[in-house]
Amino acid sequence: MLLYILKRLLYMVPTLFGMSLVSFLIIQLPPGDFLTSLTSAIADSGQSLDQASIDRLTALYGLDQPFYVQYWNWISNIIFRGDFGWSFDWGQPVSRLLWDRMGVTIFVSALSLVLIWALAIPIGIYSAVRRYSIGDYVFTFLGFVGLAVPTFILALGLMYVSFTWFGLNVGGLFSPEYEQAPWSLAKLLDLLQHLWIPVVVIAISSTAALIRVMRANLSDELSKPYVVTARAKGLSEFTLIMRYPVRLALNPFVSTIGWVLPSLISGVTITAIVLNLPMAGPLLLRALVSQDMYLAGAFILIMSVLTLIGMLLSDILLAVLDPRVRYQR
């Protein structure tokens, strides 16, 4: 098992290098750069930026250097000094912006991921065991609704219900009087009051999708001969289902971790804007629009790393659930 994990870690090194190179290339693809966007914005306001200032800023940020020089300066600073560069748009270090937003994002995403698994696994098992029952039809209908309704529409609906029926304004993570206040029991209760809507909204779509995955996988396992044989030997239904079919049905389910982690950050940008959440998505969108290359590159790199971490966790859990996996790769 240890050798299997070490091999996976070694595979991550060239993959991470390739992802960092592609991330930097992506933010360089649009024509122009941050100074182009800045010059256009100043021109739209009726002012202008003289050529001397443009040349000074170009030299200051190294925008006149070749691509490979800019890439090496960027990635070497990250690796050796933890310096993600300077945000042109915000006028402060990228690392400060990054960790301010990533802390909240990871916290909300982690709670959403726990809720996703806590709902998707038992409901998927129930739907597979009780196929074509009333409960299965109800959960199937709710699953299709969860997949079909955009998350920002659901967010607006929950905000309306909470404000109209309960008199609660749940935009953001804190009420205005608690945003800058020191931590206390009252501030914690205020956070919990605001937190449930983003967690539920973010979890709904992924939960609906994973319920369908779990139902399909387990339904396939329940129809196999070994289940009939185990049932004929007198095993109780609960023991039979949990010991064999559920364990095997979790394999494709666990493999989805690789895309769940980054999607919880990048896939809820509109929802975060609607709910006024200080998360990574809106900041990444603004960085891409303004061509704030170091800030955008840092976020894209972080999501690439999360993808790799998700795939590593998937591989480890798959090897634990099914020992055959570690010998096949």
C-alpha cells in the first residue's frame, strides 16, 4: 500500500509541472495584458496614461520579458518563497488575497462536501434497494429537480423564503454589525444563521448527481450472482448489502472526489455573487476580466492542485475498498 501511494505521489510531480505551465499559458492567451485593460479603463473615464508611465509599469512587472522568463520568475517565487506575485488590480500581494478567500471557501466547501456524502450515500442505497417504490420515485424526482434548477435560482428562492417567512437577511456570512466584531458566541450564532443557505445550495446539485451514480452502481451489483448466493446462505439483508454490494458500488462513487473538490470552488461563482459570499469564485472572475495575471494564475494553479489532491484521495480510497486496484496500476 505504501509503495502504491509513493508511486501516485511521484506521478503528481510532472503532472503538477504541466498544470502550472498550462495555467500560466491560459492567462497569457488573451490579447494584451493588465496594462492594456488599465489603459482602456482610464481612456473610458476620459483620462490617459502617458507612455513613460506605461514603460515604467511594464518594466516593473516584467511584462516585457519573454514567456519562459515570466513563467520561471512566477513559479520559482511560488516554490522557493511562497510568493504568488503582485495583484495589479488590488495593489497588494496575491498571497494575502488568496488566503483570505480560500479560508472561507475551503470551510464552506468542506461542510458542503460532508453534506453531499451524508445525503447521497444513504439515499442512493435506499433507491437501489427499493427500486420503483414510492420513495425511489420521490428521490428520483427530487434528484432531477436538483440537477435541473440552477444553483443561483435556488439561492434566490431560499433567500426570499428566509426573509419573507422568518425575517432573516442571510446575504453574506455575517450581519453588518458582526463583520468586523471580535469572535464571540453571538458572532458564531450569526455565522451559523447565515451559513446554512450557501452550504445547502452548493450541495444540492452534486448530491443529486451522486445519488444517481450510487443508485446505478448498487443496482448493478445487486443483480449479480454472488448476491443471490450470499442471500441463499442465510445472511441477513442488511449484512449482505453493506458487506459486499455497497463496498463495490462505492468504487465509481469514490472516484468522483477528483472533480468534486475543484468544482466546489469554481462551480459556484454565480451563487457566491448572488449570496454576497467572500469566496474564491468572484475574485477569480474579476481577475480574469481585468487580466490580473498573477492573481488569476494563482487561483487556477490552486484548483489544479485540488484536482490532483482529489485524484490522490480517490486512488487511496479505491485501493482500500478494492485491494485489486493497487495491483492493477
